[in-house]
Amino acid sequence: MNILGEISCYGQCLKSWALFVSLFFVMSIALITASLMLKDPKKRLQTFVFAQATGLFAVAATFYLMNCSEMLSLYLYFAYVAISTILIFGTLRYYDRLMIKRLEAKPAGSILKWTQEFVDKLTSARVYYFDSAVPKAFAAGRSIFISIGLLELLDEDELKAVLAHEAWHIRHNSGMPFLSQLALMAFSSSSEPELEDQADRFAAKIAGNTALYSARNKVDKVFI
Amino acid sequence: MVKLDQINISNDGLTKFFSPIEAAILRALWSEGEMTTSELTGKTNIPLTSVAGTLDRLVKAGYTTRRTESINGRVRYVYEPVLSEEEAASEITTKILDSLVQAFGPLAVENFSKYSDKK
């Protein structure tokens, strides 16, 4: 169980490859640090995925290139799984809080009381509005975000269709955090158009087909 | 949005300093004072999808302010220009004169006085 001993043994087993492999480990750690510091959520996610890829590559390379004990490979793999699980769950759990801060979002109940009451009947989620004229709605964590631009544009029935659509996403997300984590770790995204269809079917059931289609017509592709 | 590196001397009127959509919005606000989003899209004849992002930018850059109103269960923005047309013109002129003096020094000042003598 002497980890330092294992590492130096590995250095010898890997011989000329040791430098190459450790370079990837250093790169992976640097990328994870960078992804924690980046402000733009999209770049942050990309860096994070890159960090995962380099980390995984380094572990795989160690496993295939070494000639002696396999214990260190196992340690490394477990460390990788533990760290990425914590990071992914942390991101999922706190992503909506991050968005609230970034968008300076406020509870939608304070501006349109019925929105929060309507969503309460469908799932447990908070509804927030944020200051932007661009019509937009999305779900993150256990929160639904809608822009003032969307509130301006849609009437009550259409807004209900959008809220039901987003509420479905939240129900769906909370049901399967493990699956989406696995999808993320395997670098495969779940089939998005199919999810959107199911969310739309739910929205049509709650708010009616007419409301859903007129909302879609007014703001095609702005609620996801 | 009146950034010196984006000034386009060959354009006409306000579009020397603003994008065409920014200019159309500012012109509408200067002539009407307060306007809602739908009044703006109606007056400028530009669809909401093109206007919305520009409105966010104009607010962020400080050329317009907006407040949120809630009437009969409908929420809407009301826009107002921050500077009057004259104030905006004087701000733009000062910026450009400053940059000319910074680049050419006394020569620029000499030309300004020649220009005003001609008038």
C-alpha cells in the first residue's frame, strides 16, 4: 500500500513513457483548475470535458504501457471516478444558483404571481425571471428561468405551455441524474430532439395544443 | 455604438456611429419619448427577433433605460432615451474632436478655427 513506492515503480516500468504520461496528468489537472475559474459556462463545460478526456487518456495509457503491478492503475481510476462524480454532481446541484447570480434573476412570483403557483402543481421548482428583451426560457437544476422579453410576448395560455415544457425537463432531470452523469462521462449526449418532443407532448396535455403551437410559432426555438 | 474604432465615415447620418437597427431605435425614442417594445417594433418596422438583442445592448451601453410595468397580468418594458438627440450629438462630437486633437495636435485645432471662420 505504499503509494510513493508504487509511483516510483511505475516510473521504472513505464521507462521512456513516464514523462509522456505524467504530462497528460499535469494537463488534466491544469484543465480542471481552469474550468473551475472560467466565467463563461459554455467554455467552462468544454474545458471540463477536455480535462476528463486527458485524465482518462492518461489512466488508459498508464494501464497499457506498464509491465508490472497493476495496483496504481486501479488507484488512479478510482480517484478519477471519485473526483469527476463530485465535480459533476456539484455542477448539476449548483448550476441554477450560478445562473441566478449571473442573470441577476428574481422570483417570477413577485412579478406574475400565478407562474410560481402553476409550476408548483406540476413539479417542485422555482420560477425566476431575468432582465432581457430577448424572449428565452430554460430549465437548470431545480429552477426555471424566463426572460421579461418572453413575458412581454406571450399571453397567459402560451406562457403556461412554456412553463409546462420546462417543468417536464425538471421532472425528467431529477429522475435520472445518474444516467445523465453517465452520458456525460461517456461523452455521449442524450438524444435531445426526442426529449424536446416529450416535453412538448407534456406541455400540450397541460396547456392545450393551441397554446403550445401558438407559443412555438411566436418564439420558435427560444424555449429549450 | 460610438466606439471610435467602429465609426464608419462613409455611412449616412446616425449610422456613421450606430448600427442601422440601433439608429432606428434611437430615432424612434427621440421622437416619441417613452415607448414599449411593441410600439418600437411597430414604429421601426423591424421584427422583434432583430430588435430584442439590440435593445439589451443599448441599455447596457447606457443609451436607453427601461423599466418593467405589470398591467392587467401582462408584463412589459417601457423604454426611455438617456440622452436627448442634442446631448448625444455633443457627446459624439466631443469624442471625435478629442481623438483628432490627440492624433494631430495644434494642426487639428488650427483647422477647427479655420472651419468656424469659414462659417
